[in-house]
Amino acid sequence: MKKLLISIGLVVVLSGAYYLISSPDSSTGTQQENKPSASSNMFDMQDGTTPVNKGKQNTSSAAVNNTSSIAGYAYISNSDSTTVSQCQILRNSGALGNCATTGSGFVAPNGINLIPSQNIAYVANGGSNSISLCAINTQTGAFENCQLTGSGFSNPSGIILDQQTSFAYITNQNSNSVSRCSVSSNDGTLSDCQQILDDLSAPTDINFGSNSVVYISNSNSDSITICALHHKTGTFANCQTTGNSLASPQSVTADASGQFAYITNQVANSVSLCTISTSDGLFENCTPTGNGFNAPSDFSFSASHKFAFISNANSVSVCQVNQQNGTLSNCNNYNGNFNHSTGIRVNANI
């Protein structure tokens, strides 16, 4: 998602298929979740609902064969170009390979969101203030028939969908705001987009957490905003900041257990691991984890949450995730013809 460390420049068109080379960092060498319930009144919106969300989707697709050596695909937006890269993910190692461009019509693409159950994808175009809606080919995983949808965005970066009430939420970096759009149940198109939250600070990402909350990364104020979400109306309330020791945070991602959150720090070349309070959803004890990152932007899990995929300036890091304490380790970088890789989403059966 994210932002501005590298100016929009030369258009890179990747042709054909190629394999990336895995190299460990040289510096040191599904979303179907059971989550803790809230005990704080601040986050008890008393909707009478049990939200099912389409936040950072990592559920598997019918296009992936369980017997194949290919577990699925990673999709990486190249914000200094007009392209999105699609890479195969190897089942045993999580390694990336055979990358090629997919879809069309993007302009400085930032955030990506996949809805595998409907075989559609959304791409936020920071350069054209628009959202692209693409079909996902069930056989190849490729983006097809990409069309613009929604309106009124200002350098959109992150996008999530709340399935139960059919709302989409989009962060607008230039207007320091979040837009809410209605989502068609027929084809996923966005309409009736309205600004529902402002006074943010160059927000680059938005994601759901436990206890009916949303998290928003503020890249210009080194903070994360947490708000209570009213699912029936799609409105936010009781917003406050959380987290510590952050440096231009670009993305914020809660794990499936609801215990840990991961924040990419673009300026510090790091990923912060925070403990999530079960009572109020606030972040505690944020410390770096993993290594080898270079201006990291976005963060995505595989379906099992055993692997984490982090987009860097011109590469992707793949790390193993410790299921007990949430730490990242054995991070390998995959270098290819990415062009300021920003958004990343993964659809893989590993």
C-alpha cells in the first residue's frame, strides 16, 4: 500500500514467465477464525451480529490442486508502474516462482484484496484515484476483465470488505480519510461511496481485528488507529491510537488467533510484532521480528498462517511464523522485476 518512498516512474511490463531466485537476507545471514470475545464496553456495539469479514483474505481457491507442487499464488502490486505480478507459491517451502503480470488498467497500484469465494479481486489505484474490480480465472488464477468501480477516492491504498453487511472500506492517503462503499452481492461492484472517518494521517492500510474493531495504519504519525465497528451501519466509533515504536507504518495485520498483530515499518526496514489485548484490542509490547526487510509495505499470511509474505521496495520476503509466540524467522527474499512492490495478497493451501 503504500507509499511514497519511490516516485512513480518507468512503466515495467513483465513478459512471459520467469523464476525468481531465493536468497536469504544478507544482513544477518482462513480467515475463518476463532477469536476471543470482548469484555470492554467500548468495543461492544451490541449489534446482535457475528461478523464474517473479507479483510485480508487467504482462503484457498478451487484453482489450486492439493496434489500439485504449486500451493497457490501471490499477487504483488508494482506501484511505480501499471502492473500487478502473479507468482506461483511452492507447497513445501513457500518460495515464489514463475512470476508474470496479470490483469490490466492499473495506475500506480497499491493495496490488493482477494475474495476467492467469489473469484474476484480489488486493486486500489493510487495514481488514478480509483478501484479496479477483476475476475479471477479459476484455472490459472489470473486477473481478467478488470473494470473500475466506486468513486470519490483520493490516492486509495488499503481496501477490506465486510461480508455480512456488504460494505467496503478504503483508506485515502491524500485526504487523510476512510471511505465506505456499498458492495453489490451480484458482482462485487462498489457504489454509494462516502467518507466516514477523517483526521487520520496519510492512512495506508485498514484491516479487521477481533472484538468488532478495525485497525488503520497512519504512515505520517507513526501510529495505528483502532475504532469500534458497527457492522449493521458500517460506522466507526470510539477511535483512539495504539502501538509503540513504529516508523512510518504501512500495513497492520492481525493473526487468526487474535493474539498478535504485525505492522510493517517502512522507514525502519522492520516488522513489529505486537500482543493484542483481549479486553480492548489495543496493542502492547511491540517489538521487531524477522529480518532482511527493505522498506516493507504490506503483509499477508498463507491459509494456515505458517508463512508470512511481506512486500519490500523491489522484492518479497517469505518468513516462517512461530505458531506459539508469533515471531517470524528464516526470512528469504525473492528478487525479481518488481517495481516498488507495495500491496501483496496470498491465496495458497499451505
